Amino acid sequence: MRDLVSTVLLVAGVAVLVLSVLGVTLMRDAYDRLHYVGLAGFGALLVGVAILVQESWSLIGDKALAAGALLVLAGPVLVHTTARSLRVHEYGSWESGIRGYRDRGPAPDRNGGRHAPGARTHGAGPDHPPSDDEPRRPAR
């Protein structure tokens, strides 16, 4: 019975880790990839619990559980720190505010320039001239 439970936990942990790796690999930008990095900690925790079930409370089982718990607890801190340093690299400051977004220009169009029928597009253009409350962007 112990072998079956540890095998199920191990397979589940490896599956979560594989999904995390696929998410990091397939996402477009660093901000999207960061969502999948935290998932790896839970996969490591499942692997650690599988080792604990197999080895019971021994030096190996304790270390496996401690390593998995450390990854689960440290994961959000590492993701937040990475996101903050990425923001500082892109905008020059970590502070939130509309200022950093407006200085960067319009958001990239992920739809290849096509919009759904009836969808409103924001920003300056022949269809939508800028309003008085929107800053005018210089031509590139």
C-alpha cells in the first residue's frame, strides 16, 4: 500500500513539474512565464511527500519534506522579486502608476492588427482621435 501511495504522489508531482516546465517554455513574455514558476514548488512538495511516504520519518524523508516546503514557501517571494526587478528594468522604477505605462506607448497588439467586429480600440488613430484627457504621443 505504501508503494502505491508513494508512486501516485510521485507521478502527480512529476506531472505538475512537467506542466510547469511547459508553461514556462510556451509563454510569450517573462510576466506570463512567472505564473508557471510558482507551480514548480508544489510539484517538488508532492515529490517530497512521496519520498516521505516511502522512507517514513527518517533523515531522507525529513530532508525531502523540508526541501519541498522550502520551495513552496520561497516560490512566491522569488516570483515577486523577479517581477519587481523586471519592472525596474523596463520602466526604471518599481512604483505603480499610469505614468510608466503611458511613457511606453501603446500596448502591443496580440491579435495581429485584427479586432473583433464592434470592438473598441483605444488610443490615437484615424478612427479614434485622442481626447483632451489623453496625452498625445509623438510619432515614431
